[in-house]
Amino acid sequence: MTLTVEVLNSNALNLLSDMEQLDLIRLNTSTETTTISSEKLSSQFAGALKLTDAQHEAYQNTLQESRNEWERNIF
């Protein structure tokens, strides 16, 4: 069985390493999953939707309309 885990705390990585030493699990690390990109998310995903100008305009209008539907009464 293969399972992908995102390590949120370095102590969890130590625990996983200990489990591997006890032959409970096998850690398969790949460069794809272990490298953290320093590039901003906006740069990574810019243009990912590949929309035409008209589709982009419609998308932005829909987003704005949905934002306007919520009343924000913050006291």
C-alpha cells in the first residue's frame, strides 16, 4: 500500500524515521515531494486556467458578484 504524507512538524519526521528503523514502514523520498518551492504561488499558477480574455472577464465578474452577495456586518 502506498500513502503520501505531508510532514508539518520536524518531530513527526523523526517519529517516521524511528518507525522505519523498526521495520514498520518504508520511507520513499523523492525530490519532487521533498523540495519546497521558494517561488510565490501566484507565480507558480499564473496563467494555469488558460482563459481567453472574454472568459477571464466573465470569471472576474462572477467572482465579484459572489463577493457582493455576502453582507459584512462586522461590529
